[in-house]
Amino acid sequence: MQPQDVKAVNVSVSGDDKPLVSVFVSHDGLITRQGSAALDSSENTLYTGKTDDPILQRLLSKIDTRLLNKGGSYTIPVKGVPCTLKIHFEGMNENTHIEVTFGSESADLPADVYDVLMAAIEVTEDWYQAQVRAAE
């Protein structure tokens, strides 16, 4: 799959059997975000909306696009709270799913996978914070 074939990206992390962060962005501007990825956060409101910002393209520009064709499940020795990171790339004709089980204190999460998580949080952060403020 090539970056121009990606129609949507979904990134989520759960830890200690609870959702920590979930991000969904699509080519048509649909965006959802829940949480901040912090284990101790009580924020769990799901915000959904639409934006004119080319957020999907911004996300794809920040990641190693070789991941678009690197699906699979991986386990890293769990240190700390058990966590699961899921990344789903939805393409025009194919999908790629990556799942990594790790620990909150694991230091060896693959950089390319970690970069997707951080990029998803980064490109949605301003929108997310605006939604949080509007809900107050």
C-alpha cells in the first residue's frame, strides 16, 4: 500500500485493560479522539468531528510509510502495566493491522511503531484540546 492509497488510520493504546488513547482520522476530514495515553488520566470522553485540516496527510508525512505493508502481531517483554498498541491503516483495496503488546515501562517499543502513536497524538492535539475546552 502506498500513502496515497490510505483512506483512514486508527491508532489506539490500552493499558491495564482500559483505553488510554484512541485516534481515528480519515481522508474526508473525519476525526475522533479519546484520551491522552497517560495511565493516570481520568479523561475518557470520545470527541468526534470533521475538519478541513488535511490531518490524514499530516499524519502520514510523519511516519515511516514502510509500515503500511508491515502488518502483524508482536510482543515485547512486558515491564510494568501490560499495554496493547493497535494501528490500522485502511486502504482503497487493502488494510494493514499492527498490534504490539508491551509494558508501560518497556523501553524497546519499535521506533517506527512508537512514531505512529506520537504522530497521531501530535496531529490531533490542537483539535482535541479545543474539544475539551468547548465541553467545559
